[in-house]
Amino acid sequence: MKLQPAFWFLLCSHLQNPVRPGPLRRQCCMKSPRNKEKRKARLPHATGETFSMCIPPPNVTGSLHIGHALTVAVQDALVRWHRMRGDRVLWVPGSDHAGIATQAVVEKRLWKERGVRRHELSREDFLREVWKWKEEKGGEICEQLRALGASLDWDRECFTMDIGSSVAVTEAFVRLYKAGLLYRSRQLVNWSCALRSAISDIEVESRPLPGRTELQLPGCPTPVSFGLLFSVAFPVDGEPDAEVVVGTTRPETLPGDVAVAVHPTDSRYTHLHGRQLCHPLTGQLLPLITDCTVQPHLGTGAVKVTPAHSPADAELGARHGLSPRSVIAEDGTMTALCEDWLQGLHRFVAREKILSALREQGLFRGLQNHPMVLPICSRSGDVVEYLLKSQWFVRCQEMGERAAKAVESGALDLSPSFHQKNWQHWFSHIGDWCVSRQLWWGHRIPAYLVVEEHAKGDMEDSWVVGRTEAEAREVAAELTGRPGAELTLERDPDVLDTWFSSALFPFSALGWPRETPDLAHFYPLSLLETGSDLLLFWVGRMVMLGTQLTGQLPFSKVLLHSMVRDRQGRKMSKSLGNVLDPRDIISGVELQVLQDKLRDGNLDPAELAIAASAQRKDFPHGIPECGTDALRFTLCSHGALGGDLHLSVSEVLSFRHFCNKIWNALRFILNALGEEFIPQPAEELSPASCMDTWILSCLARTAQDCERGFLTRELSLVTHALHHFWLHNLCDVYLEAVKPVLSHSPRPLEPPQVLFFCADVGLRLLAPLMPFLAEELWQRLPPRPGGPSAPSICVAPYPSACSLEHWHQPELERRFSRVQESVQALRALRATYQLTKARPRVLLQSSEPGEQGLFEAFLEPLGILGHCGAVGLLPPGAAAPSGWVQAPLSDSSQAYMELQGLVDPQTHLPRLAARRHKLQKQLDGLLARPPSEGEAETQRQQRLSSLQLELSKLDKAASHLRQLMDASPSPGGSPSP
């Protein structure tokens, strides 16, 4: 039964799957009474409750980083806890097809390996290449999840381009269209010229610029300056010396201007109301209009109106009946409406030509720094353009109102609660959702253009929607009154926004729309993810579509955890070199391997140099092997519901040492139990000493804390409780106190039973957070008699607070904390006099009868834990023994430690003087520093107090040693403890 010498972290690194009872997990999805009876027989503690959850599907293109690892660690801990409680558990794995990202990766690969562009292939051939890439590279995320110990229901693994997902997406599109919630219209959309596709609002990064800022943009030959306000004069028609100066941050859109607007009460322009202005580039006459949305105090108070390239201008133009003029094309070049001198130029190259033309015509009025927010495509890094496009849109207002009410009513619980404010704000300002994407990889929109109707000029009404082409043809026949076979249908080449299918992920994963039993049985669904706008956006989409399509919320609780940052507080970024693969922390990695990974990525040379330098600084010797359990425990130890999580590898390494401590503790316990040990039933456990009673009380309190932490989903409470019990209660105190007791002959029966009970319960409490270590050690414990034990710790009963409540004695723990304070005082006294090997006798004295009784109950543990010899009691009022040093324990008690014969004053006094000189030098240095502010000054004052206290102790010790030198030995003068 002995543990063989081994390293737990090697075990954690190489065991890819924690023990999971496959048949049990499959039965979670079965609902027949027979299966329920089988499951009850296998799990006698089964509750009949259900806990179901889906993993937020990561993009198939990438790999998991530490932020994902936090999600997995929290989710898996909750899943394992519910499973051990006896709940029916379902945790659905899956990945997202990531339309834009995947297509970009495959296009780069084709160009790099074959020199082929996407449009040189047919759509079908390109999609075959994508699927081929997915089969080759798409398994990396699953490998990472398994390395993290995620106990997912792998037989239910989903991919958002699977047949089931495709059916769900098509069904959702058709139902929304028939309900009037999905329509086609020509509107302004967020457009990425680099991707040549519309993008979602959440994929638009609002980048604040303090003033002039140069950016290198995709496809642009030179850096472009932003954060500037250009002033341009619009001459007043018929008045040679009159002009209206407008300020713009986008002079390249000047060819698209159709008016100039001012506020109706702005006295500077009242006399120009109704007049015409000359366009500074073309000379075309533009109306000067008045609108209350214009802010007269900004700039000159006059703004140019470009309805085809600005959402605000589009609304203003619609109010005044202005026709939009599109001057920027899909690829970011200028259109034919800009005339030959600009047509075909990159829009930011055209900007410089336009500015030059304005200067030549004398209509340029200067530029100035202008703080602004620039919309950047998070996918490509290009500046987002607003283009008029015919696209499919989802009406969101009604569904958004239902989502907002779900949170207001409490039907949907967002945790932490501060996310509710963001939720309500988002849904109160929600607009219609553009779901068209100009890609090949994705769910192709199930809409068809009726060519004959389109030829008549009926642009938007010539589209039909159907689950299949045959169904669409029937709709078209009804629309046109002609036989469907005679009609020509062309399917929309666009695909749906990836967010559309990912919002349906929980539904399609559980069989919707083909199967409803799973959906009804396992919903509402619990969800966890990173506390960011991105995930709140995803949750919002799911709630909207879920309530509309199924009539029920897709989940009842949403836990949004913190964002993981590095130890310097920086957001994880590939360009900073601080993005880490969890497997590199689990298994360890050399610096050269980290650097090679950077070079194999998609960073440009400048970013690569910065990232490589940062890596060399942060990980000069690479990353040491830490193991899965240490990483999981570290991630869960932070307050997931609070602020951002600052993670350092050194912190993970410290929990690796904690795991080593648990391993060694179990090795000691198993050796103490011996080969013939037979555990007693828990109800027969009978502590024989105050120390036995104390450790059982600590164990019961730990179970209470763990249960409260899991119920509130604040896992930092659980990790803190477990760390404190295993390290400070069990290892540092009880095991040390019980070692001499176990050496008694005959050996008492009770301590081994208490040790077994603590190991068994403690490992089961630990199992959801450290599944590998807990499983390995628990399997080595001797089985209890009287029935088969669980085949794995992951289905063993999780210790409930109520089952251990009878052991909890808060008053005993409070009293023992006084004993521990006395132990610390004794250890400090030994350290002051440098008693490294000697075990001095100790006398304790108190004027309080209750305190005297407390000491009497724990005399033996006091001596063992204080590294002292025999500990006795000195009656109240009795004189202090000669040659013994005194240390206060409280206002009413003190300890006396024997020094006579154990310390040589002539040897120790110079040592004390040397230590005093060193500390005095540190104190003088601190006093010489000028006072700081804030936290730095607080830390300085604390250090000053600590040094002054230590110096005072050394002075007292030196004084006592000098007294010992002056006093002659007094044989027999010391009382016997």
C-alpha cells in the first residue's frame, strides 16, 4: 500500500483522460424508468436532479489559451461536483466553424503552398480544401481539453457545420422569415474592405486616438494618419467671398457629400438658410440644410452629409430626402462616381490626392489634432467602412425586449449582477442584425432569387426562402402565379454570420429541431464564459433566438468570469508574446520552443520582434512543468466573479508544490495505516484526543465552505478552504502532532482511523478541482468493508456539509487557535536564541483558569508543534524559574523556556550583535528615505514597525544572555515541568 516515489506533475501531464465512467455518462441522456433504476443502483446517492451545460464553442482555427483554460477549469469543477453529488450531468463539447477566420487561414495556406487564390477555384473545390484543413488541424482543441481534464460528454461532440447544425440553422432562418422577423433590405453595414465582407458590430473595435496617429493598414502602401480634423471650405453659390467651412476626419469621402448641415438656431448661418453651396471638388451645388442633431459647439458647427458612408448621416439624409452617393467600393477603392482622377485608387491614397486638389483650389483651411474613436475590424486590422449593401437582416427589437424582461423578472440570472446593467443597456439600444456574410465557408443562406421577377426591376421582393430548393420553388410559383418548373432560381451566394449558428449551438447540440425531448429535458442550460462584451453579445443572441424559436429560455443562469491577464496586468495578446498554450504550463516548455511557435504564427516582422523580446524577458529559462491539477487549482483560486485575473507561472508552480505536499501527506498516511488496516464505518469513528476532535472539526468546516463555494459558484472559496485544510490543518499541524502518538507501543487504534477518514473525505472534497491527483491517491486507499465502493472518485459521493456537521465544533477551533498562537510564540523564542537542535523545557503560566485549562488539554501537542521538550504548567503567582527566558502569550499568560545549559552566552551574544547591526542598518536606510504616498508609504511603515519590533526582541535577548553570564549555575533550582 506504499506510494512509490513519483512526481505527481508527471502523472498529471501524461494522463490524458481522468477516469470517467462511460456507461454512467451515457445514461444521463436516457429517461426510461429501467435506466433510471440501473443508474440508482450504480449511484445510490443519485439525486434525480439535472445539471446541463454546453462549452462555449471555441473557434476551430485556433487553440485554447489561458482564458479558455479558466473557462474549462471552472466548468469542469462544477460538472464534477454535480456528478459527485449524484445529479444527472450533461456537458456538451463542440467547436465553431469560425467563418471569417477559417476562410482566411485556408486562403493563406493555398497561396503559400500552391500559389492559388480562392477565386481561381470553384466554390466546391475551395470548400473541400477547408474541410481537409479542418480534419487535419481541428483536433488540437480536443487534445487541449483532454489535457485539461475536461470530463465532457465526448459522444455528443458537435461542430457548427455538422449536419445537425445545418438543419437547425436553415430551420431557424425559415421560421424567422415566415414570422416577419427576417427581411432583405439595402442598408448601411459594417464592411471590412480587407475581407470584402460585412462584419458584426462586435467585430468592430472602437479604438480611441488621442490625436495624430499613424497606422499601417492592409493593402495600403504607406502609413495613414488619423486623429486629424481637416477643414474644407464650401463656397456659397452667388456670393464670391462667402463660404461655409466644415471639419471632417474623412476627406476621402468628400466625393460622396450631398449636403452641408447646420443647427437651425446657429446664428452664424441663419442668413444662409435655404442657400446652395458649391462642392469644393466638383462644383456641384449642394443644399445647406438645418437639422437639430447638428452640434453647433463642435468645430465650425457645420458638417458635411455623406449618407452612403456614415450611419448618422444616413439617418439625417433620410429625414431630408437626400439620395446617398456611394464612392467607396467593396475592395476599398474609389468608385466610378468619383471621376477618372480618383476611380480605382485605394481610398487612403485618394485622400492625399483630394487634399492636394483642395490646396490647389485654395479651399483647404488647415488641419489640427482631433481626439477621435476609429472603428477597426478586429479580424483584419483594417478601418471599417460603412457601405450600402443589400443584405438579410433580423429584426431584433421585439426579441430584445423579451431578453431584457427575462433578466428583469429573474427568469435569467446573470452573475455577477453588475453585468445586468450592460445587458439592459445593450438591448435598449439594439438595432437590426445584418446576418449576410460574403464568404464561401459557412451556412449558405437558404434564399433564392427569382430571376424572372428580378428582371422586372422588383429588387427586394423577388426573393423566396425555403428549406430546400424544391420548397423555395413552390413558394416562387405561388408568388408569380407561374409553374415552378418554368422559373429560374439562383441561390444567394452569401453565408450566414457565424454568430447566427453559434447562437443556435445549445439547441442544435441537443437535437433541435429534429428532436425535442432532449431540449425539453435538459433545459434550462447553465453557461459560463469570459466576462467580456464578446460573450455577453453571444449570450444575448442565444436568448433572443432561443425564446423566439422554442418558446423557452436556453438557460436560466449565466456565469461570466474574469478576464485573464498576465502578471503585469496586460491583456493576453500574440503581439505581446504573452499568450500561452495551457499545455506548455502543464508539461513545461523550453524558451526556444516558445520562440519557434511565435515564428510559425501570423505576426508581421515588427510584432514578431516585440513578442520574441517579451518572451525572452518573461520566460528566460522557459516554463517549468507544473501539471494539470496545479493549473486548474490556480485558475479557480482567483475570485472569478471579481476583477481581472492576473496570472503568473510562479503562482502555478507554488500550487505544484502544494500538490507535492498532498502526495507526501498521503504517503505518510498510507505508511501509518499499514497493510492490515481496515477502515471503520464513518458512523463508528470515535476520536480519542482533543487533536483528533479538532482535525475532524476542521474537516467538517472545510466541507461546509466547499459546499457554499460550489453553490454560489465562487470557487475561490473552495480552493482557499481546501488549501488551508490540507496544508495548514492536516500537514502542518495534525500530522506533526500525531507522529509521536503513532510511535507509541501499543499503537492506539483511533488516530489511524481519523487519518483514513481525513484522507478519504479530503480527497473527495478535492476531486472536482484536482481530478488527476485525487483519483490516483484515492484509488490507493484501502476500501471500506461492507459493499462495493465507487469505481472512480469522480462518481464517489461528494462529502456534504450536513453529513459531517456533528463533528463541527467552532468553540474548540477557536480555543485551539490560542494554542497555535502559543506555538508560534515558542517557535519565535527558539529562533531568537537560535536553538536549532535543542528541545528546551517550557512552563506555561496563566492567571485565567479557563486559559490554564486550555493549555492543560494540549500540553503534548504544544511541545511537539513548538519543537520543545516537556511542557508543564506553572501555578498562577509562582516565581519565574532562574535561567529561563520569558515571553508573553497574552495579557494574562506567559511562557518560560529553559535556556540554562542550552545556550552559551559568550557564543550567542556576538551573533545577536551581528544580526542587530544588520537590522539597524536596514532601519536607518528606511528612515533616511523621504516619505512616499499611498500603498508604497503603507508598506514602508509596516517594514519600519517590523524592524523596530525585531530589534526590541534582540535587545531583550542580549540582556537576558548577559544576565545568564553574570549568574552562577543553580543546580536543582529549576522546577520540574
